[in-house]
Amino acid sequence: MNVPEEPPETCPVCDRAYESVSEHDGGLMVNLLDNDRYRRVCFEPVLVGEGARVRFYHHTHEQTSSA
């Protein structure tokens, strides 16, 4: 897992505020059913150099309460 050097100010998927962003180049699993911190995670596929990665934008319950 990596953190992008220059992350966008808002989520490029839903255009809302987010708490953190992570970038993955391998397998991953997501389960938010019992997550006390995050309500939603948006996924954005990106190319970094010659490789493909997926960025996760982590939204808290408060950040998604009106979306």
C-alpha cells in the first residue's frame, strides 16, 4: 500500500471530502459492514508509471451523511 504524493482535495469519484487515500498494486479485500470509522470507500483505477493501481478514498460516516 502507498499514499499518493499529491492527492486531490476532493474524491474524484464522488466529488466529496474524504479522510484518507491509499494506493494499492496487489490484491485487496473491502468489508465496511461493521466499520466504526468509515462509511464508504470510493475506488479509482490509475496508472502510475508503467503499472496499474487502485486508489481508495476513505469517507467517514459524517462525510457521507448528506450524500
